[in-house]
Amino acid sequence: MKPLSYVIVWGIFSLVAPSLWGQTEPCTAIASGQVIDDHDETPLSYAIIEALGTGKATVADSLAFFSLDGLCPGKHTLRVSHVGCETVAFDVVIHEKKKNEFLFRLEHHHELRELEVASRRQSVEDRVNTVQLKDSELQLVRMESLAHALDQLEGVSTLKSGPNVSKPIVHGVFGNRVAIYNNFAKLEDQQWGSDHAPAMELSSAGSVAVVKGAQGLEYGPEAIGGAVVMLPPAFETQRRAAGSVQTGFFTNGRGVFTNAQLGGALLPGKRLRYRLSGGWNQSGDRHTRDYMLNNTGSEQGNVSGALQYQYKTLVLEASHHYTNQNFGILTDAHNGSLSDLALMIDRGEPFSSDPFMREINNPRQHVQHHTSQFSASVKPSHHSQLDLRYAYQHNLREEFDIRRGRYNDIPAVDLRLRTHQANLIYTRVLSSNMNVKTGLEGRYIDNLSNPETGIRPIIPNYVQQQLGAFAHWNYRTNKWEIEAGGRYDLVSIEGFKWYRASIWENNYQQDFANFEQFYNESGTQVFTTPAFTYHNISAALGATRNCSKNFLTGLRLAMASRPPNAPELFSDGLHLGAATVEYGNLALETENAYTLEAFGRFQKGKITGDVSAYARYFDGYIMPEISGIELTVRGAFPRMNYIQTDALYLGMDVRMHVELHPKWTLQHAGAVVYAQDVQRNAPLPFLPPANMRNELVWNPTLAKNSSWIFAVGVESVARQNLAPQTVTVTELMALSQTEIELIRQNGAFDIAAPPAAFHLLNARVQCTIPWKNRSVDVAIMADNVLNTSYRNYLNRFRYFAHEEGFNLRLMLNLNF
């Protein structure tokens, strides 16, 4: 079916769908329950309960019981308030013919309020340090990667290595400068690779947010750009069983996906709660407008379970999460010779385009990731809380190359990473407007490279130990919020690595002779045990002022110290997924970042907006840089060396919401980043081009008890005019290494010019309808409606192929 046909079918569906359900009877559902104090469980008499957007409200009685009638079945947000408590909004599902009983817990202002992003909406003041996906946005991207989902937020872009592998870029930085957390466990999954997608999926997520400012110090020295925090859904506290089932398909890749969640409360008093979830998705080869992208299929599965037990102020939790990913890598990204590589880049597309296949062949990546988490939380008093947390992760990464004979089934890269993490966090409320949070963190990482691959491992065996301590202070009045924080980390890392004798003697022997252990019998290899210890200090200070009811502004200052990690120090060999040969650098030192950010939020009439501008200076910026072309027994690849320089980042993010009419809104988001190698006065590579999104949204009333959204948007990405100089493969083949080094003195270079600007037309239709005392969510999304042929500068495979063409997605979600 042609893209135009898809659009016609979609349009017809949009017009006739309302009549399929028709008009319904007046709303008669009732929500009832009780409001209690979260600490001592005493009733909060005369609390106010409001159903937002309906005009319905009620007041609880002297025992805090309430009954709110006249509600329509489906999703609602109930805002609960009480004198002396913080107002909290709860997302609930109302059923027509079933009891809708809820137990709402509130915290007094002078007590601790835990962050439960999945069920509570943050106030304006809370959101200044957090950029979060809305529930409706998260619902639409559950089938997508984490990076693609975060791409919806201002200041966040996506670095890609083909259709299947992507990772988030926050304010221009990525990889080891963006910490990713699954609940309270920092994700450790060989995240150093640009071709290594985070081993986590959104099917089981309750919320996803990017945390910045002094609050980000809790997440470690790597959170220079911010910390991506994915929290699970809140435990069901009322019903024995409740959940949702989601399924759908997408046309580009002929993919299908499904996931389900189930949770409930057990035992007398509903003190024991459980949560189960699982998901699976599979797709075949993707395609551009004009040709197939061979071997770009994928298959992913995940399953998780969690238990929570609460007795008075003690809360115990245990959970386990398992992810299995199998990604195909574009076949023609691996070339046989320098001339093949040059011809491929000149052609701009694969040598061949075979028919569609679901089978995933070599080259490919296979990743398994286990995460087990245990936590205990207790409130010693009304004013304090103590949390003890432990997490264990086991990551298996296998990368398969195109090899001959029996070696084709043996991974060329076989890494096993085990991580132990323990945290002790104490939070105390000092007064009605002041609190402090302190914590200790210990982490032990053990990496093992399987020696049976028959190939020199790109990453050697190593052990890393880390001990950290942090403190965060917050003070808030009606007009001001001031926060400050500090963190210290002691990091030690020891590698166990064989070097080629020539590389060791020419580069490291003079400065690191104490790491040398012995040579092999032939004298061509030397075994070393490089060991380093780093002392890192990070700090942040921020102030926010509510200038008026409709205007807020603030300023943040931060410094962070990040030690070089194992890949930056020890890399040695072909990095298959990135299609590069990479070499680490033992001489790297601590990277220091200094950040100044100013931000504002305003509302004027029917216009609301957020503006953020930042400057970040790096002292000792660590990056991989192309230093030539290397011909290996497996083909010709760009050679990357890790270097250290000074860098300056400048950027701005804008987000606006304009209410054109009660049922029509215009949404705008834009971002621009400038970055410079200060020492060489040259642009840095892989910098997000200026980009913006505009979307027109219509919220009609087509049928009672149902909600509808029709939206059409345009995504515009400029050409990256701040890209490094270009030196083609053909030109590199004619240059000596000395001549290449002279070129590098003027800055980094790329082997292809940046692609042209592009504009994409996207559209979506969403509706929520009641069905047999349940609610059903339906979404139809069309990406790249005009089937535009384009390249994305942030896709490392742009040298070899265009981006994906038209894609139609259908998603169904049943809540029960």
C-alpha cells in the first residue's frame, strides 16, 4: 500500500469512527474512599477532592470518607488537598458498574514527601529541575527506544547507529556524560559505546524524566548533562488485580509489539502489593523511501516483577527485571577495503538492496541484562526518612561479525559486566520550608572479556570501585527556592591488558613502566596492569524566584568532575557496531565541567512557555577523534583515538504552548547548540543541529464519555554548519600519517560533509473510549507522511544510507 493510501484510510477512519460509538447516557459513575496521613494513617477530616476538568468536587466527612458522583467512565485526575498538606493529584481509572474505592495518602508540609512521578503531577516549582514526559506522551512511545522517547523533550536529541541503536543526547552531550537510572540503579551496560543502546525499554515504565541541578548530584559525577530517571508505575493499593494490555504494529519493518502490566494489593490491610509486567516486539528490515536497509531487523523481550510490603512506616521492596535484545546491523556498514569504503560514501547508499527479510544475520548485537533491586525505607520520625538500597546487574554483550566457517557463530566481542551498587540515603525536614538530603554510595564493577572469541578484545578485563558521598539542601518560600549541593567520589580502576609491544613501547613504556608485567615468548605482546585512582568533587548552587503568579525565573551554577572510564583508557581494536577501530589513552586525566544555566517560565494570557539558556566549559574534554583509516583483516574502518582538549558549549531550549481556541492549541519546541574545541578553535563532532517542532492539536468533543486528539506536526532540522572540516576517504588514502596529523592540528575532521536540512510531516489521532466498565486507548500515528528521503547528521551510519521512510503505527491499550 502506498503512503498516500495510508493517509486516505487514516482520514476515513478519523471521520467515521465517532459514529461507531455514538452517544451515551449521562455519566453516573461514583468515586469513593478515604484520605489519610501517610505517616501515621490518621484520617484527614474535611479534605477536598476535585475531579479536574469536570467541575465535580466534594468534601470528605469528619472521618475523611468521601463520595464523588456524576463521573464518566475512563481516566480522571483527582486532586486531593487538606489544610497543612501538600496538594497532590492522582491519576485514576473510573469504572461504570464497579466500585471505585480509593485510599489517598497525603504528607504534611513539615514531613517528607516521596517522589512518585507515576501517579503525582509536580508543581511548577518542582519541575524547574526536571523535564518529564507527560503520561500521554509516554503512552505513545512505549514501543520506541528510550532515546526516541526522550527526543520529544526540549534540549534532548538522539545519537543513532542505524535504525535499531540509539541513545539520548542532553544539551549536546551523551554517553558517559548522561547517567541513566532504572529506578534507583544506575544502568551499567557498556554504555560507553555510541552504538550501545541502553538495555532498558519503556513498556514497564511509569515515568521518565531528565533531572538537572543540585538534585542531579545524587546520581553521580557522570550526570554532567543530566540524569535520565525511569521509575516503575506506582503499586496498586486498592484492588487485588488491575492493569493494562497494549498491542500494535508499525509498517516500516512490518513490526509488531505487545506488553502487559498487572498489579494488586494482598493480605489484610492490603499491606502486600505486587506488580508484574512483560513485553515483546519484533520487526524485519526497515526501508528508506527508495530501498531496503538489509539486516536491520530487531527482536526484544522483557519481563519484570516486584513486591512491596508496608508495615506502619516501614516499606520493603524487591524487584527483578530482565531484558533480551537482538539487533541487526546494516550489512553494508562493514566494508572490505578502503576503495569500497570510499565508493560507499560517494554512492551514499548500500551496494545492494535485497527483498524484505525478518531473519537477523551477522553483523548483529545480542544483549541480555538482569537487574535485581532491594530496598528498605523507614521513617524514624515525622521529619525524617532513611533508605537502604542494593542493586545487582549482570550484563552480557555479544557482537557478531561476518566471519568464515565455525567462527561465524562465535561472537567477535563477548563482554560480561557485573555491577554491585549500595546506597544509604537520609532525608530530614529541618523546618516547614527547609530540608536536607545526604547519602553514601558504593559501587563495584567487574568486567570480563571472553578470550575464546579468537580476536583481541576491544575492552580488556578490569575492576572498578567507587565510593561517593553527597548532600543536597533545599530552602523554599512563597517567592524563592534556593538549593545547594556537593558530592565527593573516590574512584579506582585497574585493567588487565595485553598490548602489542610496538604500541606499548612507542606510547606508554616511558611514562607507565610500573604497569608493565612481562612479555610473551615471542616478544610481540606485553602484559600490563594499569591502575588509576581519581578524586572527584562536584557541586551545584541554584536559585529560583517566583516574580509573579505567571512568571518564574532562575539561575544554576554547577561544577562536575568525571574520571575517564575503562573504554576511554583501554580501548584497543575494532568496534563492530560503530564500524570504527578505536584506541584508548592511558594519559587521560579527570574531565572537569563548569555550567551556568538561566531559565524562565511564563504565562501570558493563553500563551505559556519555557526558555533555558546555558554555557558549559570543559577543562580536559575527552572525546574520540578520527585519526585516519585503518585496514584490518575484516575490512577498512575509520580509526578513532581518544584525546583530551578544552571545549565550550553554548545552547538554548524553547518550549511554548499557545491556546488558539478552547479546542485548538499550537505547541512549539526548539533547540540550538554551539560547541567549540577551544584549544584548536574548531567545531566539535556529533553536535545536534538546530531543530524545532511545531504541532497543531485539535481536541474536539465527538462523543460523550470519550476524548479525542487530532494533531499534525512538522519537524525541522537544519544543516549542521558547525561541523568539523571534511577530509574524504579518497583524500586520506593519498595522505601520509604525518600529513594527517598536520590536518588534525586544525581540529577534528569528518570523512563526509554534513547532510542537508530536512523537514518531516507527522500526524496522529488518539482517542479514549469507555468499554464494558473499562477504558480503551486507540492511537494511530504517521511518521514521515510525505515519505521524505533525507539523512540525519546524528546518525553515524549516514555515510552509508538514508533515514527510514514513511511509517504508520497503530496502538491499542486496554485498562482494567
